[in-house]
Amino acid sequence: MNPRTLFRSVAVAEVVTWSFLLLGMFLKYVTRTTEALVPPAGSVHGFVFLCFVVTTVFVWVNQRWSASTGLLGLVSAVIPFATIPFERWIERRGLLSGSWRLGPGAETPTTLPEKLQAWVLRSPFVALLVAVVGVAVVFTVLLMLGPPGSWGAGER
């Protein structure tokens, strides 16, 4: 899988999970018919959001995006449905072309992010295991904290 395919797939998944979450919130808060969709939609969306953030940073390092492009990519995940226009914008600018430049037998990494990326590309199975455990830990902590609106609210 090349950077373009990976980024596009996760950007589309982010839009799909936004749709699922917004539908659940519509049913809960507007029609007041059910709130059953909000917990699973929120969980799935949260997981895909974290995957999008990791993917954006990974592609950012590989493609040598500017800081403003990388940060805009991260912000696009927070705005409903914005990941697709962002993906199309960077595609038109040629910022998703090519393959993994730090893969086996490719460029020598120089910075810490590049060294991490090279390790991931050269040891994908170990990296996948570490990533799954890392995302699961972050996801579990976020689930324990509850919905973002409740952070810091505490019990009174």
C-alpha cells in the first residue's frame, strides 16, 4: 500500500464514521427517538479519528509536507467531512505521490521521526503489534474519560 492509498482509505473511513456519529446525535438530540447509536458511533469514530491522526503524521513525514500542510491535515479530522476535501487538495498539489521513501533499501533516515518511520516500514509486523497496543491503550483511556464534553467536569 502506498501513501496515497493509505491516506485516502483512512480519510474516507473518517467521513463514514462522522456520518454514523452525526446520525446517532440527530436521533438522540433532534428527533429524541433513541440514543442507542451514540455510544457505538462515538467509539468507532474515536478509533478511526486516532487512526487518521497517526496516518496523517506518518504520511506527513514520508511526503515531507510543510508544517502548515501537516497541521491542516490534523485539523481536517476535527471538522465533519473535511478529510475528503483535504485529501483531494493535497492530491491535486502532488503531495501524495510516490512510494514509501524510507522503506527497505530506500533512503537513510536522518531525523527521529524518519528513523521511527523507517523502523515501521522495515519491521511492519512488530510495528503493527506495537501500534495496535498503543491505539488500544489511548482508546481505552479516552473511553474511561467519557465524552469530550465531560472532561474535567468531575463529580459535584
